[in-house]
Amino acid sequence: MSTQSPTIAIVGAGLVGSGWALVFARAGHAVRVFDPSADIRARILPWARESAAELAAAGLIGDAEAVVARIAVFDTLADAVAGAGYIQESVFETVETKTAVCLAIDAAMDPLAIVGSSSSGIPASRFTEGCVNRSRFLIAHPVNPPHLVPVVELVPAPWTDAAVAGEARALMAAVGQVPVSLSREIDGFILNRLQGALLNEAWALYDDGFATLADIDATVSCGLGLRWSFMGPFETIDLNAPGGIADYARRLGGLYYGMAQSRTPRAWPAETIRRADDERRAALPADELAARRAWRDRVLVRLAAFRKAGESAS
Ligand SMILES: NC(=O)c1ccc[n+]([C@@H]2O[C@H](COP(=O)([O-])OP(=O)(O)OC[C@H]3O[C@@H](n4cnc5c(N)ncnc54)[C@H](O)[C@@H]3O)[C@@H](O)[C@H]2O)c1
């Protein structure tokens, strides 16, 4: 990236790409958005206007209209990418789609630009090998929605230039995200490996009939998750034994080892998924999913405002 405030291109503007557009626009960058779907292209600015207004109402940004005015929608990938200093790819999670889109980005990009992929778990080496500028590509995996949940995992492919990973980290920090850098590739990266460990155990407990979905969910939403919204598992256990993390490991390491030994990996069974679906759809009918997602995002806005107030008070 050659300039202090690079122009940003967003390729793929579904759930995640649209959130990325807001991340960069609110930090002052010009943002060029491309999506092949005319419907998505038509939705991006009205969505950005509504979301920016919510952020402004919560005191998270200043002038919402100025933020939205930085976002421009393009009809072709090449026009959106040409001249951009940083490109965020957020297309479907398949090797085929990502390979095709990365080759198209590669052909249109400035050779000094950096390309981050939102891939949730497919390492960049599986879809960037054929790119001429492959040393400029890496994973920049966000959490949905990226404008409300700041962490972003940066994962280099074996051929990613180390300076590129450093520049991407600096850019993400500068726009207010929280970068987490991995030294090398691993399927699922860190976030989805941690989420996977919890989900695999939750499915197994449910499959074995130990509790309802609702009670397993409450264990996280009203238990573990309250601390996890502001500290990670290591800091949590450091505070949960009088002598800190080593004391915790001494007291409870055996219990955790025993639990790990009692499990062998299992697929999520179709019949159990059907029971889980029945329980969730009874609690939340399918036609109310979108409204509940909007509610989740409003809670995340309030949480972000609360955390911001806490940061300025401390
Ligand atoms: N949804 C999540 O919770 C989440 C979280 C983190 C990362 N991700 C990752 O982000 C990426 C996008 O996921 P999403 O949830 O936004 O999906 P989505 O289906 O909402 O959006 C994908 C977009 O890509 C566009 N697209 C398809 N082919 C394209 C092409 N050839 N060129 C440009 N755009 C194209 C589609 O039109 C669509 O708008 C995936 O890799 C996904 O794994 C998703």
C-alpha cells in the first residue's frame, strides 16, 4: 500500500462485505464496492445509511451522512479494484469461487495493493497459488458483522510477504479493528477452532440428552459469555484461582484432561440436528429470524457504545 489513507475496494457485499464497507468508510477511507448481484448493489447504500444512523445515534460515529458519502458502488470488479490500496474479498466460502475472484482481482489490482480475504476457514494457499501477485494476498477473517465486532484474524499463506502481513495489521488497527496475527495457516484459524470446540461439545451434550438447547445456550449467554465479552479464556482462568493461571492448571488440569479423554470426535447427527431445529423454530419461527438478527445487531451497537464509554472512563 503506497498511501497513508488508501482507497479500499470491497469485492462481494453480502452480510460481511457490507459491514466491511462501513468499517473503512467510518475510518475516513474512500470505499469502492462491487457485487455481481444487482439486488445487493441496490441495497448497499440504503443499508449503510440505516446502519450509520444507528451508529451515530449510539455516539459511535459523528456525521453519518459523511461516512456513507465515502462509499461508491461499482458495476464491475475491475473498476472497483483499479487503484485501490487495500482490497477486501468477501465472496462465497468455496475454493472455486474464491479462486476465480482472486484471479480476477489479481489481474486488475495495483501490484503494491494488499488483498485480504474474509474466508472463515479455508486458508489462502488453497485459492491464491495461481495469482501473479500472490505475495500480496492473505486472510483477513472478521466476525459478522465486522462493523460491530472488531476482531480480525490475519493469516499469511506460505508465500505472503511478511511486510504485507505487517501492513495489513497496521491498517486494521488504524481503522479500529482488533487484529490477531497467526504465524501460519491452520484450517478454521483460531476463532472457528475455538468456536468449533465449544459447538462440538454443545452438540454432544444435546445429542446425549443432558439438557435442552435453551439451557445449554443459557450456560453461555448468562454464564461463560458474560466474562468472555471482555476477557479471553486464559485471563478468565488466571483470575479464577487464588494463585493465578498456574494454580488453576494445578487444581483443575486433571478434570479437563479427563473430560477431553471421554470424548471422541463425532459428526453432528442428522436426527439431532432435526430435533435442534424443531426446538429453535418453536422458540423463534423462521419468519422471525431476520428481525432477531436486527435485534442482535442493536444489542451489539449498545454493547459497543458501553465498551467505548468504559474505555474513555478508564
Ligand atoms: N456470515 C458470517 O458469519 C461470516 C463471518 C466471517 C466471515 N465470513 C466469510 O465472509 C465471506 C462472505 O460471507 P457472507 O456471509 O457475507 O456471504 P453472503 O452470501 O452474504 O455474501 C457473499 C456475496 O458474494 C457475492 N459474490 C458471489 N460471487 C461473486 C463474484 N464472482 N464476485 C464478487 N462477488 C461475488 C454474492 O453476490 C454475495 O453478495 C465468506 O468467505 C464467509 O465464510 C462470513
